[in-house]
Amino acid sequence: QVLLVESGGGLVQAGGSLKLSCAASGITFSSRPMGWFRQAPGKEREFVASIRWSGGSTYYADSVKDRFTISRDNDKDTVYLQMNSLIPEDTAVYYCAAGRRYSYSYSKRGDYDYWGQGTQVTVSS
């Protein structure tokens, strides 16, 4: 059984920071790209960041570049999203996702095989 379990969400003031974690089980974690997406009320789920299976390459949406950092620990089967300088527009449910093995596609929902249940991030002004 594949499980992706996010944690670390919460309420934070604008300018603050949060670190999300996503623990994976039931998959070959170290061979899959991992991604973070988010969905705000009334909006479509959008790409936030992704990281290659080796951790050597990372990709970000323009809206979060230079504020968010994605990382992974293949020994712990865990991917992280460090979020700094948060703004109210970052408020959303954040989902982690596991991509296809050794895939170089990373920015679309269809590029991912497995999804977590999501964690709420709320940024107050």
C-alpha cells in the first residue's frame, strides 16, 4: 500500500516560515521525482516545486522561487518544503506527490502517480 503523509502545515503570519514534510511508504522513493502542489479555494491545483530522484535538480513555480526550497532525504523516504517569507496568497492545501520512476516530467498533475491527503497552510495578513 502506497502512503504519502504530509505534516507541518498550520497558521502563520505574513513574513513567517513553515516547513512541510512528506513521508512516503510503499514506493521506491529514491527512484522517483517528488513534487509539491497546492490548491486554494475555488482554484485549480497548481505546481509548486519538484525535485529529481537523486536530489540534484530542483524546479519551482515562479510565484515561489527564491522563497521556497524543496529537499529530500532518500534514507528517510521523506521530502520537505521549506517555505519562507510567506504571503497570504500562499494560503492553500499543500499536497506532496510521487512521480513516475526516473521521469523527467515534473510540472503537471498527470506526471505524478501517487498523492498525499494534503495539509492546510494559512497565512494571515
